[in-house]
Amino acid sequence: MSLRVIFVTSLLLGLAAACPPSDRAALLSFRAALHEPYLGIFNSWTGADCCRNWYGVSCDPESRRVADINLRGESEDPIFERAKRTGYMTGTISSAICRLERLSSLTVADWKGISGEIPACLASLPYLRILDLIGNRLSGEIPADIGRLKRLTVLNVADNMITGRIPSSLTGLSSLMHLDLRNNRISGPLPQDFGMLRMLSRALLSGNQITGSIPASISQIYRLADLDLSSNRLSGQIPSSLGKMPVLATLNLDFNQISGAIPASLINSGVSNLNLSRNSIQGTIPDVFGPRSYFTVLDLSYNNLRGPIPKSISAATYIGHMDLSHNHLCGRIPAGSPFDHLEASSFSYNDCLCGKPLKAC
């Protein structure tokens, strides 16, 4: 075999192993819409093969199609350590990204200055599993057809400026495990069929303007361990079925407009971090504490609770931090654990509580 034939053969093999020109063109269009002035992370985006040494780009080893884009503005990568700073990037997320038909994960996170809307066409990427756009200045709404992404396991658009309602199609994300919409400007109610997200383990929606009631269907999510709906405008009562969820460990409903009584089921559940503070909850504290009651945090402050502190609290296996302040509680504070390690601030601003650590009865 002549040297020329060997050269041509190796050249053709090299071209076959490179990423398709269409993927390379899509990446360059994506890059053109962004401006990163300090770190030079896009300096490596040169040459014909976008699968080789392009910062943050990974390809499927068989098809050579672009599979993952991982660009984080806060990283331990040497590029950040040398610059001694976190990243900052402006511009927009170009819809050219949707031409990467085999894209499995898209992470463009913590760049602080990227604005514009989430491209609606992302909902047409059938292989997308991870969409992480946390920590930018994205606005507009969550794409209406987001529910088409049947393989999506992570949806994280926290710490942006996203508005509008949670699209009804979102509950069609049958593989979703992690949902993070915190600290945006999302309004309107939670979908009543939220419980269709059967694979969900974390639902973080705090710091928005969500209204309406808490859907009882949430209790159908068997795997849900962490539910944070704090700092919204939720009203109505707490569904008692939340206290019967098998793995729910954290329930944050503070800073809302929730009323009604505390469901007894929450006191004797597997929830260990329970924050119901700063609502309009009424009635008494359920006197049903027992061995299953294990609270690292129990915060019932700033409500309209009345009556005595239940003596059964002493039967709880453990209570770390407890805050019952700013209510209308009355009577003697029980002696013994956990009351012997709590400060007066845990009981202040009630109608007529007395006993240690407050004044004697």
C-alpha cells in the first residue's frame, strides 16, 4: 500500500471519527450568542472535531454526536483556580442548541449575566435527561411543551427571573426526579395533578408567587423526600395526607398564607424537618407526639395557635430546634426533655406561657 493511500485512508478515518459538521456549526452558533470576558473557556472551541478537547463538550463514543454540554460558572476546574474568580457570562441561550438532536444534558449554570428566554425548542430534544440553567438572569416562561421530555430526570432553573405559570404539561415528565424552580417570579397555582410526577424525590419551589392550595395529589409521590413550598402565596389547609408519605423528611411551608389546623398526621410522621412558621394556622398543637416523632427542626412560630403546649412532646424520640414563639399559647411549659435545652426565645410572644425558661407560673 502506497504512502498516499495510507494518508488518504487515515484522513478519512479521522474525519469519520470527528463530530458531524452540523453539530459543530450548532455549537459555534450557540457560542456566538454568548460573551465570556474573563476565563476564555471558549478558546478551546477550535478545529474540526468538536468532540476533542472542546471545553465542556462531550460526545457519544459510538455516534460521535454531541451528547453533553457542561458549562458551570462556579467550578473547581483549573481554569477557575488560575483566574481566582467565579465565572461571568452575558448573552442568550441560542435556539441553535436545539439542532444537537442527540443532546442528553445541557448545563449552563451560575453565569449570573445570561439573559433572554429558555428556548422553547428544547422541548423537542427527545434524549434530554438533564436541563440545568440555575443562577442566570433568564426571563420568560418555562416552555409550554416541557412535558414532551419523557427522559428528563433533572429540571433546574432556580435563581433566575422566570415568570408565568407552571405549565400543565410539566406533570407529564414521567422520569423527573429533581425539580428546582426556586427564587423566580412564577405565579398561578400548582397543577392539581402534581402527584403524577411519580419518580420525584425533590420538589423545590420556594421564593416565587405561587397561589392557591397545596394539591393533595402530592401525597401520591412515593419517593418524595424534600418538599419546599416556602415564601409563596399559598392558602387553604395542609392536606393531612402529607403526613402519611413514606419517605418525606423535609416539609417547608413557611412564609405563606396557609390556614386551618396542623394535621395530626404530620406530628407522628417521618418528617424530621417541619417548618410551618409565618402562616395563619389556627387551632391547637396536636397532642399526639410519640416515638415516631423525631424532629431536627420543628418551627411553628408566627401563627395563631392557641391552648397549651402538649405534654406528649416529652414522648418524642428527639427534638433539636423548636420554635413556638409569636402565637397565642397559654399554660405551663412542660418540664424535662426537650424543654430543658431550649431558650426563652422559643416561647416568647405568647399570651400566657410560664415556667422554665420563662418566668415562674
